[in-house]
Amino acid sequence: MSTSTNQEKIKVRLYYWNARGRIQAVRYMLEDVAAKYPNVDYQEDFEILEKAAEDWPAHKADRSISGPFGTLPVLHWNDTHIIAQTLPIGQFIARKFDLYGKPKSANEDPVVFQALIDGVVSCAYTDVIFNIFMILWNQVDFDDPNHPYARLVKRVTSDFKTLNDLLAKSSTSFFYDQHEPTIADYFVFYGFTLAKDFHSALLPADEDTQALSKLEQEMKSRPALAKYFNEGRLYNRFSGSPTEQQYRAKIAAKKN
Ligand SMILES: N[C@@H](CCC(=O)N[C@@H](CS)C(=O)NCC(=O)O)C(=O)O
């Protein structure tokens, strides 16, 4: 059942580190959800990376905080359930708040349509976002084609081209002819902006990013997301990697 149709109060607490990390796409989803549904009381709680050594072991051990797997992100739902793992959290929110869209034709099976949307989500999360973090944690030298993780750079670039080509076939700015973003658009938007903020080598040629750039503009102009960015709530920090700052400074220095 969709939550949009009933007015019961819903308490949602997303709990993650103070970085973009795995969860940024879900943050965007929840900002839009909270703006659309007045019955949703949404807030974020943060585990602070800078205090991880002191705080995290106890929080991890307390499964009423860190959920069944003792990892973040988790979503505390109505103080009754803890939903764990990034993709299931995103998919749960999408199911609850109608972020799976609708097939163009009434004859199309909605379960099949949901699987098409989830295909895009999985490509964006597992193949693009996760690999970008592998590249970051392993400090890939973008000028060294023989770096052990250099093939991941090619993989991410190629997946962006595939996502762009698929999106270009849509009659709207969103995947599969939707007039409002689905979970797929939130994940691809995050992956694309993360790559842009990280390194241009992760992106295909400009002509192969046109549809993704249009998606980015559409998403950034959504009132709740524009407010999020204007309030400076997007973390500059991507990950919990202890070498991220130094690695990104090195990359930035090479660009100049
Ligand atoms: N498969 C999980 C992985 C979650 C995960 O590994 N989270 C990391 C942070 S990004 C974590 O909590 N690390 C601390 C720990 O494992 O103690 C997901 O996709 O959410």
C-alpha cells in the first residue's frame, strides 16, 4: 500500500555517516518525500567519522542502533522496525511513497516495470557508485593505465554511456518515460554528480552525457533538492577513507 493515500503520522530516521557515501541517493529521495507528505516526520541522524574510533564500536554492538548487520546505513521506521542495507532501504522508500513510477501502457505488467526500474538502480549503485568508491579507497592514479584498479575507471565510464543511451530513449527527462523521478533517477543522479565532483576520467565524452546532464538539471531544480543544496547540506566528503582528503588534493593539484 502506498503511504500517499493515508494520513497516519510516520516517523523516519535515516542513520549514516557524515559523508555522501552509499546513501546520498536515498537522502535525495527522502528530502522529496518529506516535502510532499506532511504526515512524514523525517530527520537524519549522523555517525561522525571523525569520532568513529570512540563512538562506533559501542553503536555497532548495539543492534537497536545499527540494525541486524551492525553496519550503516539503517532506516528507523516508526520506532518499530530497522530497515538495513542501502538498496533495500531505497527500494522500501520507493514502494512506500510511489517512487517506482508507472508503465506507459495500462497493459504492461507493473511487476515487470518495477524490475526494469530496479535494473537501472542496480547498475547505478552496484556498478557505478560502488566502483567509484573502490577507485577512491584504492587511490587509482588516473594517469596510469596499468594501475590494478584502472579497469574500474573504464567500467564506470562505459556504464555511464549505457545509462545515458538508455535515458536518451525516454520521451521525458526521467527513465522509462516517467514524468516524475523514480528511484532509478535518484540513484543515477547521485552517481553522475559524484563522478563529476571526483574526476572527469570517470565520464564518457560530452556527447554521451547529454541525457544525464539534463537529468542532473531537472533534479537540481526540484524545490526540496534545490533547498538542500542551497542550505549547504551536501557533504564535500565522499567516504570514510582516511586517505580521501590527501588523495583528492593530489588529484586537484594535477588538474591545475
Ligand atoms: N551491503 C551494505 C554494506 C554496508 C556497509 O558496509 N557500511 C559501512 C559504511 S559505508 C559500515 O557500516 N562500516 C562499518 C562497519 O562495518 O563496522 C550496504 O549496501 O548498505
